Amino acid sequence: MATIVSNNSHYKDELKRKNSKPLLWIALVSIVMFFGGMTSAVIVSQGGGSFIPIPMPIGFTISTYIIIVSSFVFHFGLIAIKKENYGLAKISVVLTLILGLSFVFTQYMGWVTLHDNGFYLTGKESTQESSFLYLITGLHIAHLIGGLISLIVVLVKTVKKRYNSDDSVGYQVSLTYWHFLGGLWVYLFFFLRYSIA
Amino acid sequence: MSTHHTKDFLFTYIFSTDHKMISKQFLITGFLMGFVGLIMSTLFRLQLGWPGESFEVVELLMGSWQEDGVMAPDKYLSLVTMHGTIMVFFLLTAGLSGTFSNLLIPLQIGARDMASGFMNMLSYWFFFISSVIMLCSLFVEGGAASAGWTIYPPLSALPQAIPGSGAGMTLWLIAMSIFIVSSLIGSLNYIVTVLNMRTKGMSMTRLPLTIWAFFLTAILGVLSFPVLLSAALLLTFDRSFGTSFFLSDIYIGGQVLDHTGGSPILFEHLFWFLGHPEVYIVLLPALGITSEVISTMTRKPIFGYRAMIGSMMAISFLSFIVWGHHMFLTGMNPFLGSVFTFTTLLIAIPSAVKVFNYLTTLWKGNIKFTPATLFSIGLVSTFITGGVTGLVLGNSALDINVHDTYFVIGHFHIVMGLSAIFGMFAGVYHWFPKLFGRMINNKLGSLHFWITIVSSYGVFFPMHFLGLAGVPRRYYTFSEFPMFENMVDINELISVFAIAAMIGQLVFFFNFVYSAFRGPKAPMNPWKSNTLEWTTPVEHFHGNWYGDIPTVHRWPYDYSKVDANGEFVYGEDFIPQTTPLGDNEKDGGEH
Amino acid sequence: MMTIIVVIAAILVVITASQLLKLAELRAKSKGELIYELTQEENKAQGAMLLLFFFVFMGFFAWQIFAWGDRLLPVSASEHGVATDFLMALTFWVITPVFILTNGLLFFFSYKYSYDPKRKALFFSHSNKLEMIWTIAPSLVLTVLILMGLSSWNQITTPIAEEAEHVLIELTGQQFNWTARYAGADKKLGRSHVTLIGGVNGTGVDTNDVNSKDDKLAKGEFHLPVGVPVQFVFRSLDVIHSAYFPHFRSQMNCVPGVVTQFNFVPTKTTKEMKALTNNEDFNYILLCNKICGAAHYNMQMDIIVESQQDYDNWLAEQKGI
């Protein structure tokens, strides 16, 4: 009976298929509001006047290219899955994972550059701008780690051929989130480039 | 069966993914937190009513927070802060929205459960952990957070400024961050469930107003809570890691701090961008519940269903562009102040529409005064009484002299505190049969209502006079000012009412516990209501309906619908949403 | 001891109440009644009580006005305060009738339309005309209030032009006292910064600045000349404070790292106000109105408003930097 209905796995799969995308979209809205809060904090705190501009580290620029490329690569995988070409899909997910890790690495290099140039996250020497720069990029990485975890899950499921041309919701959810992270980074990059750096 | 007994118990009562159980968990945790908040308010009312006198109960409950039964000034501020935090967030956000969104969304839209039962469970457990941490913060060195529930830095950032800003504040921030995560996960789920899981025939314009209210509340939460999270994060960095987002040019305890360049005003902006929508996160569910209760109990359709939805939408939208009215006196650009005055006073229009619609719903009704009805009528009354003084506070020129006085305390406790808690009580009384399968005692219910409304008006109404006499809020005592000497008896009166209000709530707690276990068994549809939750069996099981989920054929407010001869259309004064439309019948309140 | 007695008494009350409830239920059951259903008499009684409550509530309201009306702030002692007091009174004349009328209708309807099985409720679900009326009517009233409010707000917040005759005072808040600094003869305040605090220089005035040479400091109380515009600038050394002058209908936050300003024209001397309020002990007062720490409740400063002559004499006696 009904007790069985709600416990049966078919019903649960159905729920997942139906709801995971809308859940993700609304979660993205709240992440947008979070970063909106952070970036408007930058704007409000700069209303005061002068500040020392911070040269944007080259690492951040490189990472921008990397994340844009990774978005395309990850997307090709979906096309491959729709054609049930699992070999190609696997390559695309692995490549995205590598690009994602390189993004983290280039960001780290960016922070090293900042630190070497005398811009600190905290402490007496730090300015509001330098703190914001570290914090906002760091928060983006924190969200990206979630994306990397989902990439690993997707990779396992691709290897196990869990997706097919009819059912690739899991892949799509991860892909949407990855695109979002890319878009978010591009926004943050240009925002920081023109407000702080 | 018995071999899996412990496992069953664990998954039925503790780690349940069933929305009805999660709803009960939210209700009980919320009420327990609310009770703590209530006791706190009684304790500081003792101090305000009889400053400097010693009380055995203060000595008993507050340990080293007092000297000879008299509480210390900074502990008074701790109590005020924790009272505000607990009441606003833990009782009226999580307790109210968490309980009724969880209970009613699936039941009233015709779904077997939430979009994601697992996330729903997660939402509750985050809330629970957050509550525990918040309570733990009472016992750390330096005491609980004491910078006011609005935690403005630098006071909240510097333990040198007040002891509560040490470990107590750290725990406050941790607890609130977890709370925000809980609230976000919950809201995500509510929104998607309403959008995606409605049964056949349940269009958006056939949703009960409760669901509309919960839906809009969840949207407000998703949009505003992340901003508070960013404020909390920046504050944490300032406090613990030496950044200067909010701090600048500070000389305290005989030394100049390293922080330069920050501005506390930034924090106020971020805080109130959440803080004002938060008022409506608290209020809208209560208004939704009231709409449903009033319509059912007057046996009349709610007047102006679409206008009600429209006004709730207008209120939700406006709530995002009025936050500046909390900051008129921060030296903000006067033009900006004018803009915020304008947008703030605009909110009066949809609010007035709602009030008049409630009044018209009562007009020529056939009202049954269950405790739920009484509390709903109480809500309309407090919404009016507290709402009208908003015209004073929202007007920047007038705000100057009553800002941060008891006038504000009176205003928001009536319009937001009382209205929301009355709505919550109305909901508990009305859906008690659905929650516990038993009926709650009516006589004790109305006794509870009468004590509550009389004593709560007795507490908050005189505060307007205090405010107009210039009495500031968050003062430990007024004995230092000759000009406030003649306020002593007013404060005493308020405190007497506050104690009465607390005792009144004991009646409720007794009734609640007694009826949940020993009340008479509930029938399926005790209030002869139209909505879908009353088509489910009284006993709870995961999935809500045996067999298929019913199809919906009409809006939820066909009460006392008569045909051309003046007879009830189906012989009864209510037509459930599952009844198909007759041949010549129109939907949505048309004849 | 008292506590134990109270606890035992509470337990006894709970047990008795449970037993009584159970008894009542059994009796109702034996008579074939449903205990949770309201009888018609009970329903009528609740309706009547709601109406009664309305009268009690209004009585309470009237009693408060009657008993406490004279405890409110006395007439405004500043020029703009007269205008805002008028606006305040106007607002109250608008909202009080609305408050009484709508509450009255609410409780009257509750009484009038309590349940009667012989009557049918009216199926009345919407009326565009009515809804238009109660959208437009509040809008019109609000327009008036908003416009009047904004015009006073603009007047109040405009700083005094530098060349106009005025007194310039800097008020600095810190836990838990106030310091007033007068600009002196050059009408300019010297620079100040927290890093310069030390010894007697409690607010960090830059003593090398020419403008600070003739600045005067006052603590505990400060004086204002009657009838002359006073331009205040506000600073804070530690946490946010708020300088609240209830008798002058003025208030402004003091924010560390930010300078805020406010001005008003005192119109009544302390002596005049003493006569007006019939209170020999009357004193103007400045208090802190933003939670600022444990002794927030006692962060105050006296204000004396006096004639220009007395004010000049007083100022001459004050210490420089």
C-alpha cells in the first residue's frame, strides 16, 4: 500500500529525477545572494574613498581561462553520454577533474603572488581590499570543492555506465553546478579586477 | 517486528524522513527554546520592574550571574540578547515555519512527502545542533553573547568592550551559521515541493493561503539568509583573525587597536538586508495560518483570495527595499533616508488590504470560537495595533525621537512577536488533531487565550508611553535618571503582566502534553474543512494517503456556497477540494 | 525552601488538573457528548467576551492617557522639534481612530456573528470595488504623511552653512561617558585621531593643529546658548553609541571611524523649562541610546541651556587643550 509506495525504490528514483534540478537551481540562487552580499560589501566599504590598488596576480587570469575551458570539456561529456559513447565521456570527466584541480592550483599560485607582494589576508599589514580579495576567492574555492566531489561521483557513475541517453540527471546536475562555478568565477574575476585591483 | 525494534524506533522518531514527524520535531524543539526565551524575559522583567531587589528565583536560575539575587548589568544584556535571538530565530522562524511548512505543504498540496525527505531531516538536525550550541553558549566564561540580538560590531567584536563578546559570541556565530544552513536547506525543499509536487488539479490559484504564505516565506529565506551568513563570516574574521571589515580607529582598554579602514555601518547594511525580510519570514506564515483558520471557522470563503496573495507578494517584495529604516540615525545620506521612508510606508498599503479582508471575512460569517479562532482574531487585533505605530517609526523625521526607545519595543513585539506567536498558537490548536491524532482541550485553550491576550497587551501597550517619554531600550535600570523616576510604577505594572503571561503559557504546556497523550481520539475532519490534509487518515504513516492521491477540482474556500434557491450546494456548508464541480458551478469563489 | 514548596504545589496542581480533565471527559462520554465541540452557549459567551475585551482594552487605553499623559516629554525645546511634534500629533490623530475603528469592527463582528445553526454564512468571496477603496484610501493618507515627513527630514538633516552664525561642538562618546569639545573663537575644530590619545588628551586631539589651539573641553555637563543654532559632530572612540537628546527631539549615532553630524536650535533655557514643567529639578540631558556595554544604562551628560551672556562666561572658564 501507500507505505510501500513511498519506500519503493522506483518512487524514490522518480522523485530524484523530478526534483534534483529545481533543488539545485534554488540552491544556486542562494549562493548568488551569498556572493552578492560579499561583493556589495566591497562596494559599500569602498564608498569611503581612497585605497591602494592591488595588482591582479597572473595566476587568477590563467585560472579564468582554465575554468572556461573546463566547462566546455565537461559539456562534451554530456553529448557523449547522450550518444552512449562512454569512452569519450570518461575522458571528458577525467579531463574536467584535472582542469578543476589545476584551477585550484593556479588560484593557490595567485595567493602566493599576493602574499609575496605584501598583501595579506589578515593582520596589521592587511587592508580591507586584500582581505576581501583572499576571502572572496577562498569562498569560491570552497564552493568549487563541492563541485570536485560531485565530479568524482560522476566519474564513478560514468565508469559504471549508470547514465544513458534517457537518464543523465546526475550528470546534468553536476554539469549545471560546474557551469555555475565557472560563471561565478568570471563574474568575481572581473568584479575584483575593476573594484580592488 | 520486535527484532528491529530499536532500529524502528530510531528511524521513526529520531532520524525520520517523514515530513509529519519532522514537523513535530520542529514544533517541540521550537517550543522548548521558546520556553527558555520566555523564562529569560521574565527574569529581566523582574529586574526592570523592581530594580535592585533580590529574588530567590533569580538566585536559583542564574547562579553566579547575580549577586545576592540581583543580576549583574552585563548579564542583563546577555539575557536580553539571548531572549531576542531565541525568540526571533529559534521559536518564530524555525519553530513556526519549520513546523507548519513541514506539516502542511505536502498534506495540503497532495504530495506523499517533501521533494527530498533526506534534506528535510538534515534541516531539522542542523536546527537541533544549532539550538544545543546556542544554549551551551550560556555557560561559557564571560557569559552568553550580550551585544543585543543585532550583534552590531564593534561591541560584538571586542571582548574588552563586554565580556559576552568572548567565547559566548563565538558560539553565537557558530550556532547562527548552522541555523542559517538549516533554514536554507528547509526553504529549498519547501519551494521545490510547492512548485513540483502538487497533485493533479492543484493549480497555483487553488493553493490554500497557508501554502502561499509558506512558499513566499521560503523565497524570502533563500534570498536573505545567505547575506546574513556573509555578514557573520566577515564578523568572524574581524573577531578572530585580525581583519578590519567592520572595525576602525578604536581606542579601548587604554590602547589603540590595529584595525583601520572598516566601518560598522557595513555590518548594519548586511545585517538588516536579512533583518527586515526576517520580520516577514516570521509574520507571513502566521498570516497564512490565520487566513485558513478564519475562513474555516467563519464558514465563509476568505475575502479577496487573489488580493491576499497579491498583498503577500507585495509585502515580500517591499521587505527587501526597506532595510534602511533601521539605520536612519547612522548618518546615512539624507536622500537615501527619504527613499527608505517612502518604501517603508508603502508596506502599510498591502498590510491594510489584508486587515480589511480579514474583517470582511468575519462580516456575516457564522463564527465558531475554537481556541484557534480566538488566537486568529487576536492576531488580527495585534497586527492592527502594532501595525499603526509603524507609521510613526517608518517616518524618518519622527523616528529620530523614538528610535531605540520603548516605543520600538512595543511596536515590534506587538506586530511581529505577538502576531507571529498568536498565529503559531492558532496553528497548533487547529492542526493538533492532524499532528497528534487527538483533540486538544477547548476550555483550557480559551483560558490560555484570554490570559495571553490580556497580559500581553498589558505588557506591550504601556511601552508606547514609555517610549514617548524618551525611555531608552536595553537599559539595565532607570534609577540613574531623575527624569525617569515617575516611570517606576509603569515598569512594575508591565512586569506584573509579564509574569501573568508566563503563567498563562504553563496552562498551554500542560494542555499540550496532556492532550497529546490522553486527549480524546480525533475524527478525520473535525472542523469540516475543505483542504486536502483532512482527507488523510488520522493515523500517521509515510506516504499520507492509502491508494492514490486525491485529485483536486476546486479552490479551497467553498464554504456556505448556496445555489439559486438559497440552499447549500451539496447539502453541507463545506465542499472539500476533492468534490468535482457541478454542471453550473464555477470555481474560485464565483457563483 | 520557598522554591521547594512552589515546585511541590505545581506538581499537585498538574495532577489535580489531569484528574479533573479525565473526569470531565468520562462524564461527557457517558452522556454521549463530544467534549471538544463547543456548545452554543459557550460559543456565544466567547463572542460576548471578545466584545467585552474590546471595551476593557479601550478603557485601559483611555486610562493610560489620563493617568500617564503628563509623564510624556514636555514641549519641544528645539526649533525643529515643534514641527516634528506637530507631525507626530497628526500621525496619532490619523492612527488612533484607525486603531479604534478596526479593532472595534473586529471584536464587534466576532460578537455579532457568533455561530448560529439556523443562520447561513454569506458566500462573499471578493469585490473589486471594496478592495479598490481600501487600497486607495490608505495610499492617500500615506501620501500626506510621507510628504510632510520628508520635508521635515530634509530640513533637519541639512548641515548649517559654515558662514552662518552657529556654535560648533564635537561630542565624543566612549565607554561610558561623553566629552564635549567647543570649536572656540576660530569656529574650527582641530584634527583628532585615536592614535593621539594619551595622558590628559582623552579624545586624541591633535595639539599641533592650529585649529585646536582655542578649542575648549567639557565633561560632566555642557552648556548651550539659547536661540543660536548648534552644529554637532559626533565621534566614538570604541563601540557604537548614540547621542540622544530627548527634550530637543534629536538623536544621532556615534560610530567609530565615521564622523556624523546633527544640528538644532535650542529655544528654551533650562530656567524657562523648570518653570514650564513646574519642576525645580528639571534638567536637559544627553543619554546614550545604543547598547554599548555593561554600564550603558548610566552614560549621561547634563545640558544647560542659558542666555548668550551666561554661556560666554561659562565657556571662558573652561579648560583648553
